Amino acid sequence: MAILHRRGVRGYVTLNTLIFPAELERVEQIVRRVAAAGVDAAIVQDLGLARLIRSITPDLEIHASTQMSITSSAGIRMAEDLGCSRVILARELSLREIAKVTEQSRLPVEVFVHGALCVAYSGQCLTSEALGGRSANRGECAQACRMEYEVIRDGERVDLGDVSYLLSPQDLAAYDLIPELVALGVSSVKIEGRLKSPEYVANITKNYRRSIDAAVSGRPDPISDRDIYEMEMSFSRGFSHGFLDGNNHKRLVRGDYAKKRGVFLGRVVEVVGDRLRVELASPVKPGDGVVLDADSRTGAPEQGGRVYVVDRPGKGRRPGTTVTATGPEGLSAGPALLGFGRHDLNLGRVVPGQRLWKTDDPELSKRLKKTFEGPSKRRVDLDLRVRAIAGEALVIEGTTITGYHARVESVAPLEPAITRATDEVAVRKQLDRLGGSIYQLRSLEVILEGEPMIPLSLLNELRRSLVDRLDEAAATAPERSIAEVSVLPSLRASLQSLAAEEAPSIPTEEPNVLALCRTIEQVEAAQSSGVSTLYLDFHDIKRYAEAVRIARRGAASPEVWIATTRIEKPGEANLFRYLAKQGADGLLVRNAGGIAFCAHQQIPFVADFSLNAANDLTVEWLKARGAARVTASYDLSADQLFDLLRATPSAWLEIVIHQQIPMFHMEHCVFCAVLSPGTNKTNCGRPCDHHEVSLRDRVGKEHPLTADIGCRNTLFNAVPQTAAEFLPALIRKGLRHLRVEFLNDGPEAVEHVLSLYRDAIDGRRDARLLWKALKATNHYGVTRGQLAVL
């Protein structure tokens, strides 16, 4: 922070990870250190952590991370309620949607403008967790979106040619949209830099700084073709506007590669001896690194190496003859013969037509490195005021453009000049000698009275002293009001007090099996099985009223709750009103907009997993907003789940004990991208209505793909997981709401699975062995998943 603040740079700390109950004490100490160090803001995902920070200190800014999945003005109001002073919007919003959000919001908003794009909503991706126990909500993303997948439509593989990286978006690059973002009132822009090099940071930030400065001053776009080339060379999977132009599912994901590609050089024409003949589309020179795309049609592999020789083919001569070697800049267009290191490429496996990419430019990297190596070149403007009066001490005051102030004065008074008094020119000359510091003189005000004589050595001494004091002022952490004792016990005492108030009104219940159904047939089967509660989560929302009527048949009808979508964008709030009119008992809420709607309309609701309740502080906050129950986060392991039960009244919680994990939740529609001639929901023909689709991964697992009413896709894990072996312990801890979720299961499977869980809960079956019986009844097979005892 001292280094940053001296140079006029704000410093934020990313605390945007979910916090488990046992970690709250430690994270409180981290927050205290962060606040005391002078950090300007903490970037936060976890709702409970936001509460904790605000209880520790009112003086540390909180920025709502993009992992809060904020996509509407309701989400911004939620962040404001939590004490946030800025919101980093989800990357899936278009310029038009950003405009609507900023018009209705009081908080400043921040927007991602450059770098890698997640295909899933940040904060809603459970893929790494489901497949490998590495949670993206804990900073451990394994990038399963960059893997190859096959499309299985109605049981048959779809031939997509070279397209296999179905979930790997091109990189975001919005340098040319900066004027529009400025006009929309966006307060700050963010460049993604995960695992990127210093050269990348230097290059990309330089260009966006220039774009912002030009936009603010009304000057034309300063980014040239050369600048774009250099940004692509720093890192690129291909540039796009992401979702900023709106949804174009054909453009977002190319599908033919997922790694860094840099700049397209051209296509191979032929192999000529030990050289490749290439028709160039971009410049290449000796020393550049290149890679050849794999060609699935011919079996040619991806391979690459370093270019050693660049020549023109000889005009009118036999192939392989060269005429003129290139200069230091290489060649930029036309035919070229490229030579490589002896073992770099297997030329026998190169085929005509293969695409060649330039992935490394050593000259560019060397030049970029010079921009940040050595002493900092960033300078801070300094305004000086000098008071030099004969018979009084010399006083120099300095104020930096960043707001820091210092004052120095001489020990002895100034003597009147005997021959020649010091003038303003001499004062400026000495005080402008700031080259050894980080400051540069912007303005100087000099008051001279009584014709004083000012020794040059005194001016130099005071200048150095002033610089030291300014450095010290900038490096000193601001005074902040920080709670003297731990705030966590009082927060938890408040939770227990609220729980005690509610306890007399909560009836003692037997453990209940709740079923989430996605088809009418599943509803009929679950209703006949005698479940206490039914959740409805349909692709076709027009069938909700019918499903509610079916669920209510008979004397002992279950409670019925309708699930909202996981995301609510501007203009989609009417969906809540529609769902509320379908005759259900309440809503299963999955986003901030749903919470706000239910609270305003006094509609009962259950907070679902997507709200990421991973600790007791988050659970209490959701309960205080009116949630009847809160579904525990899927990021919790068995031990962490029991920690949550120890810290939270069991009546407040609901646990999903059987499901296929919803891995990717995406604005990107794979149905539209690969099974439709259209580009978005206005012209796609809705193949999701007519086909069952799954994506087959590299180990042969087929993961079901669905679309919701907003045309957002969810890719579910092929393998269901069960917490059956923990049922006895969960019930002993007082947990009474145990949810079983179905995806594409038939009615017989629904009845059988529910009967197995009912038997286990009632003690007629050994719950620890239930997963084996479930495996025998499910065509995907069942694993105990993240809640397994290993």
C-alpha cells in the first residue's frame, strides 16, 4: 500500500471467496490487518463476509465482486444494503443492459473490458467442484471450460467438424467501446489478469489508459492497428466484445481452439524441403514463436517452434530457391519460406491448409519489459508554495495531486540580501530538481518580501526534507475506526438471539423429504410418494399452474414452491409476478431480484444454493430478509456442513442430499451455437424445445444440457451425488428438510429413489449403503461426490 499510495494508485485486496464457518475467526484477523494497512477497498463475494467487514470498521470500502452475480438494479440494492460502495457487474451484461442498471442505481459500477471470459456466470460455476473438488468460488478453477466436448443430440453424436471447444469463449477486448462505457456512467473498468505476465499488464493497461483519457477529453480513438497487434501478441484466444454487444452465440465461442493463439500468420501452402511455404497475413521475423493448429480431418497434430529463417520464394524458380533474405522487420504479406530449429517441427506431419499462428514476439516482449524495469517512471504532480520574508523562517509547503500535504521551514530566519536578493527564477530552479524523487513540479507560488537572501544549500535541504515528509504522509495508513475487540461473537450472539425468538413458533417436525421436479410426470410420481414439499423447476413455465393442481390432488397435498431462474437481468422482473400467480405456496429464490420481490410482496420464499450461503452470517442475513429456509452452499464439504449446523439453527437450513450438480450456468447458449442457424433467442428456432442434448467429455461422460426461460444454459454433471451416508448424523443434528432433486429421471425412478431415502430416514435401510442401491437404479451411475468419506 505504501508503494501504491506514494504514486497515487489505489490498492484493493481480493477477498472474493466463500468463507466457511470455521474460517470466520481467521478471516476477521485478516480483515483487521487489511484495514490497518491502508487498503483502499476489499473486493468481496461472500454476503456474510461483507457483514463482518462492516462490523469491524465503517472506513474500509467494500466492492461487490463479479462473483456476487449482480445483473440488475435489485442486485445493486442488495450490495448497498450490505455496505458496498461499488459493484462489479457480471460480465454477461450488454451495453444496453448496463445502461438500464446504471440509470436505476446509486452506487458506482465497474465493468470488465479485457481478458479471459468465463463461459459460466462467475459465482455460479460448480464445474471444478463437481469434477475435481476444486471450487471456483474458492479461487481453484481448473478451467474445464477450455476442454473439448462432443454434442450428443437425442442419443446421436453431432458432427461439428473442427469445432470441439464448445465452452471456451474468445477473450474480451473492448478498447473500442470505452467511449460508450464512459457515456453510460461506468465509473471504472477492469482488466482480467489471472496468471498473466508483467509484459501483458504493461501493454494492456497502457492502451486502456490512453483510450479512457481520449474518451474523457473527447479526442478520437487512439488505438492503432499496431496497438491491437501488440495486445493480441501479449495474450489472445481471439478478441471479441464478449456480451457487450448483446448475445451472439455464433461469435462468442469459435470452438476450434482454446489456448493462446496470438496473431494469425497465414495458412501452409506446402512443405518445401526443410521449410514451410506460407501465405502471410501478418508480419513474421526470425526469433518469433509460432504454432500450427491441429487438423482433425487429416490427423495433423498441433505443433510449434521458433522461426529461424524467413525468406521469399524465388520468383520464376523452382520451389525451395530463395532470392532475397528479409531485413530485421521480417515479412508482413505475401508468400514466405519459414525455416525452424532442427527438432522443433515434424514437417512430415504438416499438411497444406493448416493454420499458422504467431504466439511470441521476443522483440515486443523486450520493448515492453523496458517500460517497467528499473526505477518507477510514474510521476506525481506537486504544487509548491514558498514564503520567503527577510527576518522570518523560510517556509515551503507542498501538496500532491493525490491529496498529501507537507510543510517544512528553516531553523534560522532569512537574512536580508547585501548585494543581490534571491528571485523567483532561482527558487524555481532549485525546487524543480525533483528527478531523484517520484514527484514533478506542476505549479509554484513564491512570496518574496524584504529582499531576502536564500542560500541554495538551504533550498536543496528543505526540498529533500519536504519530499521525505510527503513520502511519509503517503505511506502512512489512514486513521480508521476499527473495533477494539472481536466482532464475531456479538454477530453470532445476535444470530442465536433471533433463533431463540423464533424457536417457540417452530413446530417439532419429523425429517422431511422434499423433491425438486422438472417434468409433470415427476410431479405425479413424487406426489403419489407422499413427499411433504414439492419444488417445480420447469423448462416450460406455462405448465406450472397444471403442475400445482396435480400436486394438490388428494387430502394430504404437499407444499408447492416454484423456482425462479438463477439470473435476473434488466426487464425480467415480470417473471417473478408471473410465477407468483401460479397458485404455489411460495418461490424457491435464486437471485437478489427474487429476494427483493418476495420481501416487497410478502411472498414466502426459500433461498436456494445459488445465493452461496456458506456460513452462518450469510444464513442469518438471508433469514432476516424473509427466507423461510436457506439452502446450504454446494461448496461445503461434509465437515463444513456440520460446522454450519453447529453455528446455525437447524430449522433455518435445507440440504440437498441427492442431485446432479449444475456445473456450468451460462448466458451462452450451446443449443443456438451448434444446433441452429440463428445467433440468439430471437432467431434460433428453439432447438432446446425439441431435442435432448448432452455434452460428452474427454473421458466419455455425457453431461445433460438444459435451457431455462431466459435461454440460459445449465450443464449438469453426468453423475449424481448423494449424501445418504450422512443422513443419520444430519438428522441427529436436527436437520429436517432434506431435498432430492431430479433431472431427466422417469416416474418409476422418482418413486424408487424417494422410497429408498424414506426407508433410510425411517431406519428401515442402512443409509451408509444407500448409494450402492441408488447406483443400481440410475443409468448415469451414482457417486457419493463431494460429501463422500474418502
